[in-house]
Amino acid sequence: MKDSKVAHVAIKKIKEQAAFTLIEMMIVLFVISILLLITIPNVTSQHASISEKGCEGLINMVQGEVQAYWIDHSKKPESITDLTDGDYLKEAPICPDGTKIIIDEDGNAVKETES
């Protein structure tokens, strides 16, 4: 008899708990879907700009390593190989769009152009 009272109280507590209805859950999912539909095209349209900024940042970083090489050796590096062999760079830098970064005749880091 005592067990049935405990079970009855437990069932009553479960029924008293507030829960979300199916309509409320569908509204929440609808709002989330709308937000995704708004943000995803905006992010994908900015991909080219993001890649370009990433490449500019990489060129600036390599230029900093060119300056460090120049301070250490009193001359500018002739190629990226000088920087990788001297442990200034771990590997030859490549932009997010696949373009290699090279050292030009003046000793500056620039994007490689196809000739």
C-alpha cells in the first residue's frame, strides 16, 4: 500500500512539471532556421575578402621575417629558401588561395605572379 502511494505521488509530480509544447518547439526551430538562412549566405559571400586579408597578413608576417634575417645577416634573403633554411620559417608560405609567397629582387615578400 505504501508503494502505491509513493508511485501516485511520483506520477502527480511528473504531471505538474511544466514542459514545452510541440508548437513552442516548432516556433523555436523556425526562428533558428531563419537565423541560419540569414547568416550563412553572408558568411559565404565574404570568403574572397577573408582569403585576401589572410594573404595580406601572411605577407606581412613573412616581411617581418625578412627584416629579422636582414638584422641577423646584414643582407636581405635572396629567396624563401634562405628563410626556411635559417629557421625563420618552418615551410614555404602559401596563401589561402594557393598562391605562393616569394622574395622579389628588392628583398620584399610578395605574391608570386604567373609569367
